[in-house]
Amino acid sequence: MTLGEKISALRNQHEMSQGDLAEKMNVSRQSISKWETDTSVPELDKLIQLSEVFHITLDELVKGDVPPAHEESENTEPENKVPAQPVQVIVQKSTNTQKIVGVILLCFGAVVLLLLTILGGVLSGLLFSSPFILCGIVCLVFKRNVGLWCAWALLFAVNVYLRYATGITWRLTRWTLNYEPSMNYMRLAFAWVELICYVAIVVVTVMCFRKKPLSPTKKTYTLLVVGCVAFVLTYIPVTLGPFSAIARVHYIFFDWIRLVLLTLILTTIARLFRSRKRHATTEY
């Protein structure tokens, strides 16, 4: 019996449709169909989740036969329900590798910070060591979507560096039509690259989390409205010295608050739309 046939048999034993299982797994119904027809294979985290949904061990799902419904073995001890050692080793190795990478990045960032602080000052040390330190923290703190959160951290570090070292921001793109050669087109090109990276990371984040179910409750809509109001309020002008360090911090802080709020708003809307669409399909 193939893995797809086992998943199909277990789903039928638990009296679930493909849509029911897809909702529990936070995936699309097409993904379940591909798994059951052996067109694609679930990732390790999805296999673990399947074993939890069907109340069997991972080894029983991957290697063993499908247990008959409502059947219990009299000679089976509760300890036998623990996943076999090879599966534990695979999961443990994945976690350990991520932690090792995180520690290496933190150590390298600390060395860069120390050396550049001695040679060029604290500000230089912080600017150039921050990508390594931030990515190291991400590897140690997060278990999923590590690449996405590292991308956010790197974009933040690069943005801070460009603002303080060169004065380049995405805002320069507003002057594209009025730009002159004396203004240096390379600065404009970097500004456009930065803006494209902003758009890309927001789109990728929304796509990563849009499949997670979200109940269309009154509380959810209230939080969505509050987020939209907060986003609008960040555009209230504040008078600061144009060349002061406080002004730069202010612009960075509010630009990133807007970016985070925009991402949260779009992700919430995408999740609500998908939940309502799935609910309408179920009713139909």
C-alpha cells in the first residue's frame, strides 16, 4: 500500500472528506488529492501533523499498514505508540542544524561588531554586524518560515545602512520623472531595488500565511479596522530637524511600522477571504 493509499484509507476511516482534512491541515483540497494519488509527497511537518490527526505514530503512517478502524490490540503497550527512533533522529537533526547555524551567525556577528567597533566606531560595528546577529536570533527563535524572517531581518539591516551611510531610501522613486544626471542615477536605481524588495517581501509573507484559517468574527473585523486606522495615523506629519539623527530614526521607525501594518492588514484580508470562500463552498 502506497503512502497516498494509506492517507485515503485513514481519511475514510475517520469519516472525513478531503475538504475536512484540508482544513485541519491548513492546506488546499487539491493538495490532499495530490497526496492520495501519490502525485506529490507531504513534507515532514505535514506527515507529523497527519499522524496527529489520525492518532497514529509517524512510523505507522509512513511504513506500517493502516490499522483497522476502532481496533485496539490487547498486547500493545502504550509505550509502543511512541514514534520509532529513526524519525526522532530526523526531526532532532533538523532542529539541531538550525540552532548550530544560529549560534555560528551570532558568534560571527559578535566578532564583526568587536573588530569594526575598534577600527571604525560603534555605529559602523552595529551596522555591519546587525545582519548576522539578526539572522542568528531568527534561527534560534523561530522554527518555521526561517528563510522568510531572515529576509525581513536582512531587509531591515540593509535599509538602516543605506539611510545612515548614503541617505538612499525608497522615497527617491517619487522623483523618478524629475531626476537629473547630476542627482546620480545609481542612487535612484538602489531606491527602486529597495522598493521592489519591500513589495516582494510583503507579497511572499501574504502568500505564506493566506492558507491559515481565520474565523470571520466581530473581534477579527475590529482588529482589522484598528490596524487600518493605525496605518493612516502613521502618516500624520511630525516636525523634526531634517538632518538630525532623531529625524532619521523617526523616518525608519514609521516606515517600518507602516510596512508591518500593511503586511498584517493584507494577510488578514487574504485569510478572511479564503475562509469565507471555503465556508461558501462547503455550504454549496
